[in-house]
Amino acid sequence: MAFIDPLISDYLLAHSTAADDVLRDLAEETHAHLPGESGMQISHDEGEFLTMLVQLVEPKLAVEVGVFTGYSSICIARGLPAGGRLLALDVSDEWTSVARRYWKRAGVEDRIELRLGPAADSLRAMPEDEPVDFAFIDADKTGYPVYYEELLKRLRPGGILALDNVLRDGRVVDPDARDAADLAIKDLNDAITADTRVTSVMLPLRDGVTIVRKR
């Protein structure tokens, strides 16, 4: 992101486990064919972080809100234990058609169920008695409060919920910020801090990642 020194960014990536050919090719295709939207793709160090989190949680059921071209889906799916599955939610058939190709190439397509449509509707349709063990939110920012609440209802005690882009390029500390997405994230950041149902930590990883653990 803009507020991370490019030299520091390069250093971070150089000192993380390197991306394999699948992830490198996916990143290159996304940047080449979707240049205006490619900033929505997570960085590789964040992807490695997601994989490690999932490996630690060992979820039977993981949920991802916001697939884009599938980079984070691959990282999550690669961390799943035997029998674990990922429910991936998105609204774009165009973007997820790229994801499906790379899920197949990565050998994780059998672990991922894609549901197209508004994520709020997909989450509300999920049974509340089927516990979610791990979730990742990286979608439209004004929708985060709804996604957070719907997932928290279903998250098992001790389950982990990760939220991306919680710093909004640093605009969360700008008193003059008026963008609806910025304001939604600022309000949710405050709400999570005050939420007695969870413990949380906000990390300065790329554009900010908050890790929430349900009590």
C-alpha cells in the first residue's frame, strides 16, 4: 500500500516463503488483465499469513467473503486439514471464472464451494447450527458490518475471523475522511474493539488486518 515504503515491501516479500508458479501466474494475469482492480488482490505475504492461520485453526468449515480472482482462496484452501472445506462468496462470475481456473490448477477445487450472489444473503441462508471455524472478509467495505455480525453468529467459540483493509490506506486516522467505505470501516474497528464477545488484535500487515477470536 502507499504508506508502506516500497523498499520495506520488497524486503517483506523477500523474507517470506516464495510464491509458487500457480500464485505467481495468477498475480501476473490479474495485474495484466484487470489493472484497474488488481489492487484488490492480497499480497503474497498476507497470503502466507492466511495459510498459517488456517493451519493453526484446522477448520472443518472456512468461509471467505470476497473471492476476486482467487488468490486468497488458494491460500486458505491450502491450509485446510483433510476433510476441511471452504465456502467462497462473491458476486462476480467474471472474476471468479479466473479463480476457478486457478483453483483447478492448484489442486484445491474439490475443497472449495463457490456461491455467487450478494454475500449478505448467502450468509443469512447458512444454518446457524453449522459452526464456522475460520472466516476471512475482503469485500465491499460498506458491507463489512453485516458480514461481521452474520459470521460471528456462526463462528464457534475459539474460532477466528480475519478482516482485511482495516486501515484504508491510513484514512482511518484522517478526521476529514468522508468516504462511506472509510467511515464504515472506522465505525466497525471501534465496534470490534468494544465487542465483549471477542478478543481482537489489529495488525499493520499491508492495508491492515484485524484478527478476531470468538470467546
